Amino acid sequence: MPKLDGTHIFERLSERLEELQQGREVAPRDLRKLLTDAQRAAMDEAWAEQQALRKKKRARTKEEEVALGWKTKREIHIEAYVKAIAEADDAMLETIEGLQRNAQVRQARIYMDTYSQARTEGKTEEVAKNLANNELTKAGLRRIDGRHVGFTSKRDREIWAIEEKILNRLRSEMTSEELEQIELSEAHDKALRDKGKRLSR
């Protein structure tokens, strides 16, 4: 089973929180597996405090329970998930940047390995570039030549849609200075691509 990254964790935490808020039954194992060790420990500690509070102070009505600060186990779980989602949200930009870096490193490695192999076999530079770009397409990565190949799987389209939503949400939370930096970076990348296309003609 593939390892979950921060984007998957955020989505699954949100789904689990919704189940808890709707009053659905969630198995303890499923409840704990999305949380980090520190988050699980904090949740356990909050429940232990509630048990101690109940031993010290008795309540006869719901109003007294609220006044004394009593919380149900479900309320403790909901609070833990709200905090976990906030932490996952804070780490989202870093997670996406890490995924992009990994994809860029993988893209460069696949391209250069295939290109070098083709040149070693005596193929022309143009053929070697085409083979390298074809390998990128097979690996589901962006081609260096900028061409868009029509075949994409349903899963690819779903992932791209999720990625687009996340990036749009992150952009909406950025300051004007951060947005300006992103726009400058994108303009620079586009200029480099355009220059590369002109030189390859």
C-alpha cells in the first residue's frame, strides 16, 4: 500500500471528523491511526483529565456537566481531530513543495538516464530527446519538451484536480507579497520554457 502524504492525511482527517460530528460509530483503531503519536497522547491525556474531573465533581444534570467542564469521549475525539486538521493544514504548503521537489528530481533522473542511454547506443540527439520525453510520459511526469500527450488515466485527472484545489486554496490565503513572488517565479519559468522552445527549432 502506498505511503500517505500530507495531502491524503488532511483529506482523511476531514472525512473522519465529519463522521464523528455526524455521530457515526468509528472503531477505536480507525480513530487513532490517522493521528501522530503526539496527537494520540494529547487525546489520551485529555480523556484521563475528564475521568479525574468526574471522580472529583459529581453532576446530576446536563447543565451541571457543562458548568463543571465535563466532555464526552466523542467531544474529546472531535477536539483532537480539529487540532490535527489545523496542524495538517499548516504543513500543507511544505508537503506540496516537497512532493514537487521529489517529482522534479525523478523527472530529471528519468530524462537524463534515458537520454544518456540512447546517445550511448548511437541514436541522434533528437531521437534521444524524444525517447527521454516518452519515458517521462510513461512515468506520468511532465515532458521537458512541453508537449501535452492526450492519454491520462482517471486517477491522474483526479489527482490533478485535487492538486489544483489545494493550490488555489493556498493562493487565496497568501499575502499580496507572496502572490507577487509566485507570479514572478511563474513568469520566469515560462520565459525559460519559451526560450528553450525557440532554441530547439
